[in-house]
Amino acid sequence: MSDRETLLERRRDAYGSLRITENREGYRFLYFGEQTEQSCIFHADPAWLEYDYTRAMLLGNYWAAPTAQMTLLGLGGGALANCLVRHFAPSQVLAVELRTGVVAVAREWLGLSDDPRLEVRIGCAERYITAAPASCDLLFVDLYMEGGLSRLQLQANFFAACQRALRPGGVLVINQWQMGDSGLPYAAAMLGELFGEQYLQVQVDEGNIILFVPAAGDPPLSLDRPAMHAWAAGLQAQLGYSLQPYINDLCRAGEVMTG
């Protein structure tokens, strides 16, 4: 926490400590432990996405079916869930969150939406998704703990279950860390074995790499930049920021792997 942040709440649960702070500009931060900044919420507009990586994750909506059923593994502060129900007309957004304390502070301090289309379930992401084949059109995986990347984000069985959870035409969106300066996600070799080299990815300034994977048996995702730019232009006024830079940097994984 910087000198410009005021502590609003501190609590503990079975997984460690949680802190909520606020700065002078009205941004609120969720910390796991003492150092790990997990989420940032603009208190005046909790659907605003401040981080580049969450904005990049929105590209998954380009390929999604109208009124998609969306699932989030990992709620965090709730900004992505808020944004999805506000701006993308899903039939439902289901967020699965391990920690009851995270849900509590998201509701009490971070403006988690009370839209009836948003449902939050407490539980293990792996257990939930393994038991939910063909359950969603768009699946966001953003699982981090105090120490960093969740172990699940390095396990082939978990990602195979995530792909099985997609309906035909569905898209899996994964927030991964980058391996050094390689331009590759941590689990690049495993992901290549699971999904081939035709999934799409985009690297963002925070060091994250966002992956976009089609449902099993589906063709590779289209990369029609003019159509994507037109789609993004139609969203810019309501979002308050542009998705165009992420579209410009989007590429097929095979292109990165072959240099």
C-alpha cells in the first residue's frame, strides 16, 4: 500500500489476509496479503476496467454468441463481472470464487453488481468446471492467489475440463503470466499440446498474456481485424476506452512460437 492509499478494511479468512484500500482519485484496491494487488475498482463506476489485461479479455466477446452464457473462474474485486453485465448483454454471468471473504468485500466495498443476471457461487473452480460440461459460451479463467499464479493454471487436466465446459462456438479466455520476455505464456508447451498452435493471444503492458481458445472440434478463431475494429469502435463510447490496441497486437500462438 502506498502513502497515498487509505486502509478501509482488513480481514482474514482460511486462505490469508484481505485488505481494501482507497486512493485520492477514488480507486479502491483489493490486496491478497500485504503486497499482492489483486483488483482495482473505480468506486464511482465499478464497471470500469482499469487494468489492460481485463480490457484485453473483453475481446472474447467478439466471437461469443448473442446473449451468451458466461462463466468466470475467479471473481476478484468484480470489475470484469460488472463490465460484462453492464455492456455485453449476457443471458447470465456466473462467477465461481473460492474465498467467501473475497465475495464479502466485493459486495461491501467494491460495488459488485446486484444485476439479477450475475450469480456468484462459492467453491473450487476445478471441482465446478469438471462437473459442468457444455455449460457456457464464454469462459474466463483468471485464477491467482497471494503467491501469484494458481496451480490450476499450470495443469493440463484443468484446462481440458475448461474446454469441455464450452458449448460449440464457445471461447475460453485465459489470463496467463509471461515467461520472462519470451512473449510466451508460462504454460506454453502444455497449451500447445492441448490446443495446438492456432489459438490467439495478446500480450499486455502488465506482463500478462491473454489467450483465446475455441471450443473442442471448432475451427481456429477468425482474425478479421477490420471486422474486429468496427466491433470495438461501436463499444468505445460506452466503455470509455478503446479495445483497438489489443486487436492490433492479437496474433496466433504459432506465430510467436516460431518467432
